[in-house]
Amino acid sequence: MSELARYFWAKTLPESTPGVSVIDHMKDVGFVAQALMELVPALLEKFKFPPSVISALVAMHDVGKISPGFQMQCATWLEENQLTKICQNWVWDSSMEGNHGKVSHAVIQSYLSKIGFNRNTSTYVSAAIGAHHGRLNRPNERGYRPEKATSESNSGIPWEAEQISALAQVWSTFVPQGGSISLNSDDPRLWWLAGLTTVADWIGSDARYFIPSRRDETIDSYAAAKQAIQDIGFSLPPVELGLKFNDLFGDSNKLGSFWRPNDVQLAAFEAIEGPGVYIVEAPMGMGKTEAALWATYKLLGTGVASGMYFALPTQATSNRIHLRINDFLLRIFPDQINSRLAHANSWLFDKQLLLNPGQTQFKESSSEDARVGRDWFASIKRALLYPFGVGTVDQALLGVVAAKHFFVRQFALAGKVVILDEVHSYDLYTGTLIDELIRSLEKLNCTVIILSATLSKRRVKQLNPDANVPDSTDLLDYPLITGRTSSGPIAARHIPQPESRAVKVNFISEQIAIERAVTLAEKGGSVLWIANTIDEAQRIYRLLQSTISDNFPLGLLHSRFPFWQREILETEWMIRFGKSGETRCGSILVSTQIVEQSVDLDADLLISELAPSDMLIQRIGRLWRHKRNVRPVDEPCISILEESSSLTDFREMSAAKIKNALGKKAYVYDPYILLRTLNVWRGLAEVQVPRDIRALIERTYGELDGEPEGWTELATELTGSEFAKKMVAQRNSNIWQVALEDHEGVQTRLNERPTVALVLCKSRINDELILLNESRVKLNEIDYNLPDAKAINKNMLRIPRHILSTVPVDTKLANYISGQCLIGIVTQSGQVDITCRKEGTKITYDKNLGIVINRDSYDGE
């Protein structure tokens, strides 16, 4: 046997020959872990982790590659070591354990016990490190050995001795004088360690920094790790200290303008001192976002926090809020932060260096690993990893459910300020996961700031059970700040209510609504019409389009436009309805719920479908949002579209007939809550905002006696549904079960149907695509091209999976998009060549309407 037999490969060269060795790669990754830990000293102090021991543990992650099941995947290595026949004779491909993560798990568990770690720590730490490819293997306190392990006699190689030797070399590299840690199964530091291992492995696999050739000379892996982290954008620059509120948020373009914090912002700044959970309840438009950011600035300046993640309900709101966050970051990091901000789709536009794990031709050993690592740095998941991110709450929630790489999310958020905006927007399933997320983040030394305008007292107590939440239903308990830290609950801060304004409420028919909208737009007014489904928004847009001339702009916003077009439309309408009023004119914007919260729109008239009270209140937050000298109407008004049945009719209907009468909205919102909302709002002539907010919420969601039989039946259905949702959420948060794919919405929204990525093209000839926006790309199954990836994703949107008959697997497209995806060729007539499940259903594209799903019947999407 040649000496080369002891040279076990971990990464291959492009020509599929052995490259970097297992030992070198393990050390590379250990030094990356060391460099990453240097970015979070406060967190390490809290965790009481010795960096040298953690670096060594992380470095051990790939010891399982020293095994026949892995090494046989490189034919050249077998030939060089005269093992080809042995491999064939002993059927290595079927008799050897091919999952090197399992092998690592087994070897590390045994080794840690031998060097003095207690049994419990050895058991769970080895499971965490062995899960670096995303999936956990259950721990075994008696020790674990992969199935069908081979003996030395089969190959002449002492595999176990080589594994132990490699671990000893790694340990001595990082821990020259000994050391240990103690962890158990419910310790949050365990998952931080697992996440650190995975991220360090991704970075340590980037061939631009860690050369994948056979190293005859010594390279400085620590220096390479520092450089990689700096280039990727993980390093946090020094915060500019001493900035005042006006420095952070004032309008520098207006001479003499000076911004002073209001009562809510002052109270939040004083109350939020460090890690803990804080709830800021205040009306729409009172600057809750600025309150949270001001507190974040304080924590960054004192070194208490290592970054921030701003989590919102939808991608649309996150795409808008990131502009405000970016301005904030530029003020506290004036020359250094441009490339640091990550949000839902920021990678499509910036020129930042992305991770590029080494390519390989070999099975799970790594072509998939490289893609997974790259996906994290070039997708919506990336927002979590960077010091400052804006994105959906789903990305954070995937850290507390049994999803692949759940622990990467916990690692990414540890020690940061996590702002959860609009938490009232979720059903009990997602709400239960939110509760679990908050508990996990608190253990990870995070500062959790919860923002909402429309929480019930009951929900506040669920979110923060240990806080000093007033028991009374006094309407003056709003605005309010409550919270808790490791020292206990903070004193509740009652904030003086701002002066209320009257908002007129009326219920009108669709025809009258159209007439009022058109008349006001012709007078120069801005009209916002919010529908509950995309289908309904498209229908209303078509009605308006057929009614009006070209006297004023008419727009449509929803999530079924390709990204490049949606970004253009959002930007245009956010400016037209924005605070500055630079392009304000008579216009009508029809939209779905994507504009109802966390979006700075200012309408003169609001028209809305019936929705739950908290959603209606949020929509009112877009009405007369800013002070203006002149408006074409005398008073703010929300016009709610009449139902086909009266409130009296609904009281006499059965539960089934009620659902049918409510129509499509009953698929979006719970029918019982819609009835309770209608019962509250139908008798109102006006609402006083913010005075009436608390009362409207409590009247809608509080207990009510003497309801009609049909309503009682729906209430019982809701109770049963909520109990089931809670049980499913608790089950899905058991992270030791089989890990599912970590696609957004699949495990975090119980009622959200699976979607498929649809890439719109004008033509496809073999692998060459002309995309809808005229970009040209060539698909490549092996090599990853970043400009092509951006072009493809800009022409992508998502459609419901259930409307399709099948989803063809396009492996070349899968190199650029995670999950199920397909290409749709748009013909000149607008038809998209996709086969639908039901006959009579077809998909078309229209530049004004986006993707339209024409179907014979509505089935709940």
C-alpha cells in the first residue's frame, strides 16, 4: 500500500481528482469557526464557551470522510491506491456507510468520551456536529456505529485508527492544553454549535480562499478565514457613537427640519435595556419602526447586540421596509455598510461577493452540499446570516421546526436584536410557532422587540406571560410597553394616548364604490382599494379599467407579477402614494393585503372588502396617514363593500350557507371572525383612532353569549381548528423528527398551500432561454453562473402547486432555484404553456394583470 493511501481526500479538483485532504479541510473549517466567534464576544461570554474547544469541535465535523463509503466516491483515489478491485469485490457502494455525517457522529461521540467529556455532552455534541449537512441523526447514549461498517481486513487500511489519529491532530491544533464543555439536549447552545459548524463548513469549502489542491506547503488558514469572512460581509464595522434621534431619522434634505422622538419612541428607548422580550403596542403611524431601530442603535453601541433581523409577515412588506432600514444603517455605518444589508431579494441587485463552495462531481459528498451552501448565501435565507437583515418571519420560524438546517437559523439570530413586526397577522398555528421562537431567541441572548397596533390583551399575555400586563380592560392601557429580561418583568409603561381622529365608516355596494373611486380620482384624489384575494383584485382592476378613460393612473399590486415587474410597480406606487407627494395625483391603486401593514401609503379614500377587525384597522393605517394642506375630501373614510347577504340574513343561516355566502374571503379568513367583525362594524358610523382600537379588538375576539346556531357551529369549528393547529405546531417543533425541506411557508404557514416557482420566458431553444424581460441565459447543470441566476430569479414568481397536473423536474433549472420549479413559455397571445390539473383551467400573462389563473370554479386558493 502506498503512502498516498493515508492521504484521504475531502474535496476534489475540477477534473475529479483528489484535492484538499480531510485533515486540511477540517483545520480550515476550525479556523473559520475561530474567526466567526471573534465577531460575537458578548455571546461567547454569555455562553461561557472557550473558543479553542469550540474551534476543535467544529473542525472534527468531517472525520467521517475517512471511511470507505466516502473515499470510494473518487475513482482516481481508488486507482492511485490500488483499491479499485477491493472496492468492487467487497461491494463498497452497497455494504459501506455512505453518509459521512453519520460516521462523523459515531467517531466523535466515542472520541469525546475518551478525552474526558461527560457521556451526555458526548452524545449530544456529536449529534450536533454530525448534522452539518442539515439533518439530525438521533443520539444514542450507548454509542453509535453506522450500519455495515467495514473491517481493516477488507482493504488493508486501519480506518478507525486513521479517524482517531485525525481527531487527535485537530484537537492538538486548537486545544494544546486541554479543555471541555458541558451540554445537554435542551441547551440552546447545542444548536448554536451545530449552526456554527455548518456555516464554517460552507465558508471553509470556498476554493477562492482554501485552495483545493494537494497542499505540499503550509498555508495560513486563519488568515484565509478572516479574509473570507470580511469579503463575504460578516464583519461588523464600528458603530458611530453619540448620534441623536434626529441624526438617525431626520430629513437631511429639508433645511431647518428637526425630528424629535414622540412618547412611544422615548418610552421604548428607555425600556429596552438589553436581552429579553419587549412588546410595543401603539397605533399605526406612531413610529414603532423608528422606536425599535433607536433601541437597536443603543444596544449595538454598547456591544450588547451583534446585529439585527427585522421580521415581517410578507415578502412585499420586507421589500419595502428594507429601504428604511438601509437609510438607518448608512447613518450609523456611514462608509461601510452598503454591502451589509440583506433582505428578501437583495442579492438580485447588489454586487456583493457571495459564497462559492467548491464544485465536485460526486454524489451527496458534495455537489449538493455546494449548492445548499450557495443557496443560503444567494437567497432569502441569506438575510439571517448577515449582521443586518430584513425578511419574512418565516425564515426565523424555520429555526424552531423540524426543517433542514433549523440550527443554522438559531446560530444566525443568536445575540441579535430580532424585531417581530405585525405579530397579530398570524393564525394559531403560526402564532404557536412564534411563541416557541420567542422562547428560543431569549435563550440565545437575543433582544426580541414585538411591534403591533392591534393585539388583544389575551395575545399579549401569551407572547409575554411573565410580563407585567395590566389585567384591566381600561382603554387607556394603550399605547403600552411591557416586557421581561433575565432579571424579571419590567414595569409596564403606559404612554399618553395621542389625539384621536374620526374615520367615517360606511358599507356600500361594489357599483357605488366604483363610482366614488372614479369620481374622486378625477378630482385629484388618491384611492386605495384592498381586495382579499389575487383573483378578486384582478377582477376589480378589470372593472375599473373598463370604466375609466386615461385621465388618471390605475394600478394593480399583488404577488403574481414576476419580480422585476413587481419591483417597478411597487416603487412607482409607493412614491405616488408616499409621504413626499412628489408624483401624487388623481389615481386608483387596487391591491391585495400586501399593502395593509408596514407600508408607508397615504390614501384619500380607502375601499376594502370585509376582513377581520385587526386587518381593517391596519388598512385604516393607510388612510390620511400624513398631514397634507389640501385634500379633495373633507374627512377620512373607509368604505367596506356590502356582502350579498345582510347581517340579519347571516343570523338565520346555517354554517354551510354562511360560508357559501361569504365567498372567497371565507378561504382567507375564518368565517366566524368575519361574522364577529361584521357584527361590530355594521353599526358604526365612525371609529376614533387610536381611542377605539383596543375596544374594537376585544369586541371582535372576546367571548359573546347568545349567538345564533349557525354562528355557534362556526365558533365550535374554530375552537377545534385552533386546538388542532396548536397540536400540529407543537409536533412540528419537535426537532428530533425527520427533517423536512426548509422552503419558506411549507412548515410555517399551516393553511398555505405548496407553491411552485414559475420562470417566465419568451422562448427556449435547448438550454438557451430568452426571459420575459428580454434577458438571455444559458442553463448549466454543473457550473453556477451568478448573473444568470439573478436573471432567472428576476423573472420568477410562484403559483399554487395544486392547479398543476405535474411539475416536470428540470435539473438544470434546479441549479438556480430551490424546490419545485418549471419554465413557462409566454406566447404572443399571453398563454403560458403549462398543463393544469383541471380541464378548463388555463394560465395567462398580462402586463397589467400579471399571471391570471382562469378556472371554472374556485377551490380555495
